[in-house]
Amino acid sequence: MNKGLTITLIVLLLTLVIGLIVGLTIMIKKDFTFSMFSFNSISTTLVEEKEINNIKDLNIKFDTSDIEVIDTEDEIIKVQIYSDYEKSHKIEENEDEIYVEFKQKNGLSFFRKTSKIYIYVPKEYSNKITINGDVGDIHINDIESSTLKADLNVADIHIDNIDKANIKIDTGDLKIDTINDLVADLNTGDLKIEYLNNYIDTSLDVGDVKIEYLEINENSKIELQTGDVKIQNTNDIYIDADAKVGDTKIGDNNRKAEIELTIKVNVGDIKVNKK
């Protein structure tokens, strides 16, 4: 075998081994779980359940779990935690809020099912929901009077209906059916909205923004580093759009309108009110 080729292969193998060692070390230190790559379903092992009569703000913290907030006809809040993992969890009620915490221990496994937290709230729930977590998917049902604040590492969020949201995601997509006010900061991921009613302030590093219908009553902005912006329909507003590298196509643009939507894209296309 050629001497140069042999040396190259040895260097590549050493690099691969070092990369695996570093990766495993990081995962062990962070109690990493492979459940997000698993083909298994949601866990059916109930490890904690609590009913709370006092309607308060919700504060949820977790490392790895899926979360679903569900509207019900009941007048109480109920929290259920399902997990097959060794875990540390608590559901507490203090003077100002309901605090839910879930942490997995020794979660390195391909075979265990995904942990999940179910939170049932009254349909007319109007308090705040705060979610901080590392890895997991979030689904917020029809909680049209509530306010959500979320800070997540790797996660997809789907919201059916909510009043206001302030969301930060490092890696993951954000999908919203109906919302009034949205502040969003996405590092890598797409933003998709069916109907936005009042105000938007969003920035993406890498990803696309797609909005079916946007009706704003306050000056708003959308900023992207790399990605496309497509808004199917807007109300009667002025659209100040600029794509440094890409095409800009704007229809039904009223320069005399009192409300302004600013769209800035570094690399990508902008298309608004164009069928």
C-alpha cells in the first residue's frame, strides 16, 4: 500500500476515534438521551399525577420530554408525568405559580419510550405559561387567552391557538395556527403561521417564514439571515422589504398606510401578496 495513503487512513481513523470519545463524553456529562431518535412511542408509565384547584401561572422546566398543554371543560389544572426512565420530578404549588420539573437520569438508551408531560387546563385559562427545556416537542392546544414564554434548545413547537407568545428556539420549527402577538427568535428552523392578528417581531438565522394571512395593527418586522419569506395575504399596510441577495416581489403595497411591516433578508427571496 502507498505510504502516503496509509498515513492518511491512520490520521482519519484517529480523528474518528477522538471525535467519538469527545461526543460520548459530552453526552454522558449531560445525561444525553437517544429517545428522539427512537422508533418507540410515548411512555405509558405514569410516575406522577396531581390535581390543583387554584388557577395560577404555569412554570415548566425539563431536560428531555415532550409536553402537551390541553384545554378541557374542567375548572381545575391537572398535571401528569409519564416516563420509563430513572427520573427526578416534582409538581409543586406556591403562592404565585404551579411549578413542574422533570429531569432524566442515565437516559442513554435506544429502546425506552419518550417521556411526556400532560397539562390539562380550563378552556378559559388566561394565565401565563413558561417553558424552559433542552430536548422535546411542545404542543399547545386551544388556549386562546393565554400567554406563552418558551426557551428551548432542540424542539419543535406547534400551537393551535393562543393570545401572545415569546419564543426562543435554538434548533427546531415553530408552527402556529392562530395567534395575536408573536415575538420569536429561531436559530435554525422554519416558522409557519396560518393566521396572525396583531403584531409580529421575529428573527431567524437559517430558515423560512411562511404566513398564510397576516393582519397587523402595530408596526412589525421580520428579519432573516438565510431563508425565504412568503406571506400569502396581508391587510392594507405598507411593506418595506429588502433582500440583499435574492428576489423581492410585493403586491398590494400601500405606501400611505399608517401601519408598516419591515422585512429584511440577507440571502433569500421575499414574496408578499403574490399568488
